[in-house]
Amino acid sequence: MRPGSSSCQGDGSFPELLVLPIGGVEPLLVVGLSGHCDPLGGPTMFFYLTKKISIPNKVKLKCISWNKEQGFIACGGEDGLLKVLKLETQTGDAKLRGLAAPSNLSMNQNLEGHSGSVQVVTWNEQYQKLTTSDENGLIIVWMFCKGSWFEEMINNRNKSVVRSMSWNADGQKICIVYEDGAVIVGSVDGNRIWGKDLKGLQLCHVTWSADSKVLLFGMANGEIHIYDNQGHFIIKMKLSCLVNVTGAISIAGIHWYHGTEGYVEPDCPCLAVCFDNGRCQIMRHENDQNPVLIDTGMYVVGIQWNHMGSVLAVAGSQKVATQDKDVNIVQFYTPFGEHLGTLKVPGKEISALSWEGSGLKIALAVDSFIYFANIRPNYKWGYCSNTVVYAYTKPDRPEYCVVFWDTKNNEKYLKYVKGLISITTCGDFCILATKADENHPQEENEMETFGATFVLVLCNSIGTPLDPKYIDIVPLFVAMTKTHVIAASKEAFYTWQYHVAKKLTAVEINQITRSRKEGRERIYHVDDTPSGSMDGVLDYSKAIQGTRDPICAITASDKILIVGRESGTIQRYSLPNVGLIQKYSLNCRSYQLSLNCNSSRLAIIDISGVLTFFDLDARVMDSTGQQVVGELLKLERKDVWDMKWAKDNPDLFAMMEKTRMYVFRNLDPEEPIQTSGYICNFEDLEIKSVLLDELLKDPERPNKDYLVNFEIRSLRDSRALIEKVGIEDASQFIEDNPHPRLWRLLAEAALQKLDLHTAEQAFVHCKDYQGIKFVKRLGKLLSESMKQTEVVGYFGRFEEAERMYLEMDRRDLALGLRLKLGDWFRVFHLLKTGSGDADDSLLEQANNAIGDYFADRQKWLNAVQYYVQGRNQERLAECYYMLEDYDGLENLAISLPENHKLLPEIAQMFVRVGMCEQAVTAFLKCGQPKAAVDTCVHLNQWNKAVELAKNHSMKEIGSLLARYASHLLEKNKMLDAIELYRKANYFFDAAKLMFKIADEEAKKGTKPLRVKKLYVLSALLVEQHHEQMKNAQRGKARGKNSEATSALAGLLEEEVLSTTDRFTDNAWRGAEAYHFFILAQRQLYEGYVDTALKTALHLKDYEDIIPAVEIYSLLALCACASRAFGTCSKAFIKLTSLETLSSEQKQQYEDLALEIFTKYTSTDNRKSELDDSLMEGGEGKLPTCVATGSPITEYQFWMCGVCKHCVLAQEISHYSFCPLCHSPVG
């Protein structure tokens, strides 16, 4: 407010304190209300002086400190003055909270102990201690006990004066600096931790870092030195703000915000350094090379951050050209150097300042007075559809936490938003304006302009994002109507015709996708003159064109858009087709504009908090005799920080002036209401406001007590007339002051007295068709008691109405009432207490509805009980599934008849939890064998799948197996594929894969025993395949031909199927080869050299399986050991002729043969039992004993039933299993 203007009394005048020793506490007639545009969205705060406290004997104050936790105010001054005060707020009335609540001085204690001028006072809030120091160097630590402050410790160095003291963030340590360079760090219990004497340095300031690892020392010459917490020098701070500054300077203040309440945004500047010449720098940390620089243009005496580091207050004085003396002022800045406004303070000299703990008040020490100013922050908040939307920061998160608080149901929904700029609401929706996330790429259809850096997110009232729009202009100002969102920077404004549909068709989705091309989004430069013929385009190049007269505020209704400019010009555009209609000229710079409900009047709050009104359509004559459109109305109010038009009356509005709410009708005020709430809504003659100051003290637990409803005078008077005078007189008053809400009030009063004629007339006046129908229905009732009961129900007193129905023995009407309300618990209770078969279906319906109630709240066990009684099998299945009661689900499936529609759904539930058998049973019961087979395949139950496929004559099982096997093979899971084929009785395919593995292992040179096992497994699979083919043919031929014929047919079919596969002719060749290879070596090592030679000779037939070099190397070795050098010679000849050997390897064999055969002749020393034909191979060989490797010449021998290989009769008695295939000897 401008100096010298009159104003209403502040938030409490303390008249009772005039007689206290502290001096007078007065309301202030000279106040300062100011605001300033924040580059990210309108004014950030308003502030105004409210009261002052005078110090007795006009003792001049030197310092002041406000305890943030307990609320004590310590002030020190000349002649040893030290006082501790405390303002207690009375909170008896729920509506009088916060700044509006009256406060009393609950403590006013003089602390005796200092003789000199008290220069430093500092609080240790964690341990509730006060530390003070005077000009003589005396330090006193005070403690709080039994409601008073007492001396706890005294220290007097007697050498120098204390210039500054600072407690660290956790209150454990205090650092004291003396003018002569002495530094002492002590603990909270008074022990000295360390001390240091900085020779040649004159100290004046000290502060700790947030983590207590760094100390900053301010010198008298203006330098700032950085030390660690043990007193070791690190570096001098770079003071960028003093570039090109000459002359003597001194440090006015250093304040480091410790982040206890979180930061405005990540990496936010928090260390403020200010000099007496007004130069200031704000740094992110002590070594910040790119600080925020400010020139305040004032003489500074002190600085301090508010409780959350979002506002820096700078106190001092400024020369004014029109006045001889300096003017005391406090300037407010954001951490980024943006100026928020200036508060002028009366008095000769301001000496200190201190914030209150909530950041809503500030105390200023001026001469022998303490001045208090209230702060009205422009919170990020809005109100839509009974929902308060507000944002706050948390210490542990970099984002804003946006809360959607449903005040009707007292439920809240959280949403974390990075880079939140503002919240704007209208109707059921809100717009969150944010900075675009650099790490999150935009959708392709959202990015027709490259590099969009801001987002407008359309949300509903529970915070669900409905439609984001990426824009390339800074949304400093955002307005919203039921159809449009308008965002403006300083140079241009963007319009978006948003579309919200409950159900979108494909055509509508396509239309939304092409919305930019259709002109739903447009951009206009503020200097353009659009005609309204759809000439705006989405061209962001307009946004970078400058203007000499920037935008400072916008507002919009369904019909028009108003844009305010810094020069005072107001531009009026039409909507939805944007066309410039009119320009108006005002003598103020607006910060908040607001249109009434019919867009005829515009309310303007300027940056000084002055509220004026402008009639947009009035035609008046100007001083030159010309007719002009638009007239500035004569009403003007000062110290206004919020206002809201009524939604249903263009002449009604409410405004906040200091801590009072005024309601105006036709520019005439009603008596004020004491409150500090922010106005949410003004409708139906009721104002809803929210106590945001209180709400944001504990934002995670919103309370309905923070919502306050105020009735305006006409509503209060009408209610009083109805209650005290009568309906007729009240009716006359309402006719003279008509409003739908008043007629509704009269109708309700008439209904209660059963004055149906008056009630019907009142309902007609407020156009309440349902009310008229209700009165007509009442008129048809004969019983007065029945009418009375219906009225009781109409007013929502349902318990009373039910009781009255039951007293009239009309249980059917009581049931009907509860059915209309959907109160199924009462319906169930009434049905249980009644009788009659006709209620069975209703009882079933009630059981199901109660079951739905519990199911919606995930109380599945309770829901089951009611669904069982309600025979609701579908919901019962869902509950069993959610409870994981699969036995109950299985029993339900069993109890259902065949082909029931619920069976497939139950089967799918079993599939989802891997219960194959139950799922198959359910699918089969509803006649879906294909789904049953698919389930078995999905759950890898291939045996079951094949069985089902065969039983139901399904042909696609082969393709399913092949597809799954190929999938396994792609993942190199060959053994899994073999097992798959084997379980599915596809032995032939399994054998092929197993032979492939055996061949690969043989090529790798794996241990022979492992290779033999693989070949044996392959051969066993082939044998199973043979048996399968025989059985298949036997089944076909049963009853027609003999078994021999069917077996022969099976063999013939098998031969046709496998003509291309070598292993089906003799599946055991691989197993035989490695069996004899292992047997020969075992016999050789056991010393049976002749037997080993006989066995080794068999290997000649298996050169296609075992490498020839290994066969003939073993043969040569066995022959040499058996002294059969002739055979040995033939083996060496074979080795040296192998093409697979290198010349070096061949030479080694030749050298070895030369060495052997120079000693021994190349003839066999004794006759071999095998003739040469065995060595050469050929047809018609005798069967070989797989136990000894010898030929079987006897007629008595044992043959394996599986592999069909033979063993000498005398040898088989030593074995329990076949030596080759390891099947039991039986």
C-alpha cells in the first residue's frame, strides 16, 4: 500500500498490551503492500506491515532473531538490553486460523546479564538454547526451564569483541569469531573443541555449511575465506559481485540455507553473500564459479533466507530523490535473483531482520521498535470439482509433490512433477505447466516444432494426465476456460482448444491426432491484430520476436480473452476465433485480471495490491467529447491480494484485504469477515476458502478443518427471517432480493412445514423441476405422517425416515428407500428381519451387492461369503482366484454343468497359475479340446497334449511339436528337444537329434564312454520307434491278418519313412564301435593281449564312426603287445597311407615302424585264431561276443532282447546287464 494512505486495522491490535513494560503494541496505519512479477508465473508474494512493538525507554535495537521451532523472539540493544518475547496465536475458532487469528504476547522476559550493547543473538533450536554476546566480548548461553530463560554458561575472553556466532545444522557445534582474528569452536555442552588465532585478520562473520564440513569466515575488508571444520584454510571465495567496485566495503550478511525443507528445484542456489553497498551474490555451493549476481541499489544491514530457501530478504535503506532522509526498505528476491518486491518500513534506521518459522511473517528491528509484516505467498494451487490441488517440495525429492485432495470424500492423490511452473484450474480439469524433461523424448505427433521446452499437461480432478501439449514459449501466464487453454509469454500467447471425451471413437482419435492441422492450436504475437478469421498459425518464430510492451497478465472466459500489458494497455480478443476487438488504457500495471460470469466487468489487482474495476461495454464521453468504450469504475481497494467473482451473479464478488474478506454486491461492501484463507469458489451465495498456510504446514495430511465456508449476508438474513419471523415475510424479502439459492432455502423451509403451495412456487422460481415433481407427489398423499416421512427422506435424514416407515408398518417403503440409496447393508438387514418368500430374489440381489462392496475393497474373503449366498458364480470364481483358493475354484468348476459359459474363464485362471490338469478338465467339460491341447503345449505337458490330440483325432499335434522343437533348437537346447520328442512318442525324431549329438561329441574327441552312452541312447530310441511302428500296424491289421503280416507291414512302412537315414539300417553301429574300442583298451591294460587284439581287429569295420588313425594305432599297439608283428606291420602300412595325417605325423609313424621292425620280423610269431578274412573284413562273418570280442562258434549263446547282440553262454553268467545296451539280463 502506498505510504500515508489509510487502511483497516491489521490482524490484531494488542490493545491490552499498552500497559505492559515492553511498551505499546499498535496497529500500523503506515503499511507497505507490494508484489512483483516473477518470470515464471505472476507475483510470487504480497507483504504488508501489520503491527509494531515498542521497546521501553526508547532503547535502540541492534539485533533480532526469531526461533523457527518454538517461536521465541530474542532482541538485543543498547545498555545491555536483551528481551525474549513470544506471540501466541489463539486457535479457538476454526475459521480464525493462521494470520487472521488474534495473538497475545505470552512471554515478555528481560534477561539480565549484559552491561554493554548486545550485538549478536543466535538460537540453537535443536537444544532450545539462546547464545548472546555484547560489545565487551561477554558471551552468555541461556537455557529454558519451567517457562523462563536462565543463564547456563558464561564466557568472557576480555581481549576482543565477538562479531559473529553460528550453530551448525544439527546444533552440536558453535563457531565464535572475534574481531582480532580468534576463532573458537565449542560443543553444545560447553566444551572447547578447537581454537585458532588467525593472525593479521579482522573477522566479522561466520557460517557453517549444511553438512558441517565447511566454515566461511567473513573479513572486515570484505574477503571471505573458506576453511574446513578443523580450521584448515582451503581457499578464498571468488566474489564476482564486486567486479569494478572501488572504495571500502564491508560484508552485510552471509546466510547459507541448509535445505531442511527441501529446495525450490534441484541444484538451487542457497548460499547468499551481501555487502553493504548493495551488491549480492547467491551461490549453489562455496566454490560456485557462476553465481547469481544482484545489485539491490540500497545500503544493506542484513539478509536472511525464509524457512524453505525460496525467498531472500535484504534489509537496509535507500536514498529517495524526493526526500531528504533515507527510506528503510526490505527487498525480496528468489534464489535466482528475480526481484519479488519492496516493502517500505517507517523509522530512522533499520538494524536487523528475522523470518518466522513458517515464512508467513517477518520481524524487523527499527530504532526502538519491532515491526511485523505478514507475507502472502502466491502458492502453486487451484480448485476444481471439489478438489484442492496444491504443490509443495520435500527435502528428499527433487520434484514438486502435487496433491489432488478430494475434499468431498477426504481422499488424496499424489503426483510428482519435475519443473512445475504453475497450476491453473477450471471446471473439472486443471493444467500443470511444467518444464519439459530433457531425458524424456516427446511423442512424434507432439513435436512438430523442434526443441519444445515446456509442457501443458491437462489433468482431471484425481491427477490423471489426459493430454499433454509441448510448447516452445515460456508459460509465464496461464488461463483456462471450459474449452480453451491460453498460455502467454511476455511477447506472445498460445491458444489450445482442448478436447476431453469420455469415450473416443476411431474417427475422433484420428481428429485429435490431426488437431494442429485443423487449427485447435494457434499462436499470436501480442503486437499482431488478428481478425478472428482463423488466421493464427502454430508458428513459434513469433514467440522470439520482441516487444516494447510485454504481457503482464491474462484472463479468459468462454466469450473473450483479456491480455494485460506492462504499460497499462488492456487488449480484448474474441473466443473461440481469436480476433482483436478493443484496446483499453489503464494507469496501472496489472498482475491479476479476472472477468465476471457474463464477461461485462474486469477486476484488476495491480502490483501494489490496489483493486480496481473496469466496465468493458460501457460507452462514455471522454474529455474531448468523443465516445469511448469502457469505463473505470470508482471503487478502489488497497492491500488486496486475492479476489473471486461469483459464478452465478455478475455483480457479486469476494476479495481478501489483509486478513479480512469483503463481499461486494453492486460495488457495495458487506461487513468484513476475519480470515486468511485463499478463495476457492463463490457460488450459491456461499464462499468456500482454504487455509493454505495451515494446510502446507503438514501437506501430507490435509484436514477438512482447513476448508471454511462463509455465507453472504443475504443468505444469513433469509435464514434468520425464516427461523424467527415466518415464511410469508421471508418470501417477500426473497422476492425483493431474488436468487435461486434463496428460493431453494424458502422451498426447503416450506416443505418442512408442509406448506406445499409456497414450496411449489419457490421451486418454480429456482427452476428445480425435480422439486416441483416431488411437491406434486406429496400432494397426492393422503396421510400427513406419510408426507412428513417423505420430506424427512428428501432432506437426507434417512435413518429417521426409515424408522418412521417401520412405525407405520410399511417395510416395503423402507426397503424402497434403502434400494434408492444403494444401502445394501440396510436392505439385507431389513430382509433378514422380515418374512415372506417374495423377498428371496431381492435377498440374492442384496447378497451380490454386498459381495461387490467387499470385492471392490479387495476384501475377498468377506465377498466369498455373500457371493455363495447370492449364487453369483462369476464373481465367486474371481474371489477364489484372488484368494489363491484353487481347491475352491476346482470345486466350483466341478459343480458347474457342462458347457457352462464360466468354464472357459475358470480354465484360463488355472492356466495362468500353471495348473494343467484342472485347466484341461475345465476345457474338456465345456467342449474345447483344442484349448485343452494348447494349454498342455503351453505348460509343456506334451504327453498329455499328445494323448488328448489322439483321443480327439487332432492332426496338428505334429506341427506343434515341430514348432516347439525348432524353438528349443534355436536356443541350443537340443536335449530338451529330444526329451520333448521322446515324451510325445516321436522316437524317430528324438533318435535323429540324439545321433546328431553323439556324432558331434565324437568329433570333439569327448571321452569314449560318454560317446558310447549317447549312441546307446540313440539306438534305444530307434528300437522304440520300430516297436511303435509294429504296434501301429498291428492295430490296423487286427482282425484281418496274422501278427506276422502286420509286423511285416510295419517294417515295410518304416523302411519307406527312413530310406534316407543311415542309422535306421543299423542303429547299433555307433554303440558297437565305441564298445569294442573301449573293450580292447580295457583288455590290453588288464594284460589280455591276445583277446585285446581280437577285439581291436573288429574296429576295422567302423572307420566311418571312429577316426582311422585311432583304430589302427590301437590295433598296432595290441598286435605289438601280442607279438603279432605281421598284423602290426599291416596296421603301420595303413597308418602311413592315411591322407588325413600330415607329412610330419606320417614320418613319426615311419620312424616308429623302422625302430620296431629292425628288431623284429614282420610276421606273426604264433598263429592267430582269426584268419585273414577277419582282418580284411567281408560278409558272412560269425556273430561276435560283445563281452569278450571273440567270434561265437558254438550253438549255445545268449542274445539280448533289446539290442539283439550275443554273448557266449559261459560268459553271460558273469553279467547282470547286457554289456552293450545295459538292459537287464532276464
